[in-house]
Amino acid sequence: MASANSTYGQKESTDQNFDFMFKILIIGNSSVGKTSFLFRYADDSFTPAFVSTVGIDFKVKTIYRNDKRIKLQIWLESGSELDG
């Protein structure tokens, strides 16, 4: 992972200045740590207790790799639809 100068927030989600953009969807059963993973990777933060995600959540992160600016849109779908 190459994350040197990352910025976050609403401004970045509308920023059109990037070389590549990837949309990533994280899915899985409920209570397996998808939200924790998303916050840890996108914000470099960890909270030991999260309220279950309802619906969809997303974060935007910009990384720099080989002098290219790469915008990641990371989408998280709640796991309740996957549970029987």
C-alpha cells in the first residue's frame, strides 16, 4: 500500500483530478469487520465498537503510486442481506 499524502472528505469525493479511479465493493456476512476494515484503511482509525451498517456506506481515498494519482471509491454493503 502506498499512501503518502492522502486527504479525505467531501471535497475529495468530487475532485476530478486523478489518473485512475477504482470503485471497490466490500460485501460479506454481518458482524465480520467490513466497517472496521473500511475505517482503518480509509481514515487510519479504529473504534472497537461500531453500530451495524444499514444499507450502504462509502469512503473515498486517494493514493499515489508510481507518480500516478489513484482515486479509490470504497463502497460497503451491509451484510444483513447475506445472512439467511
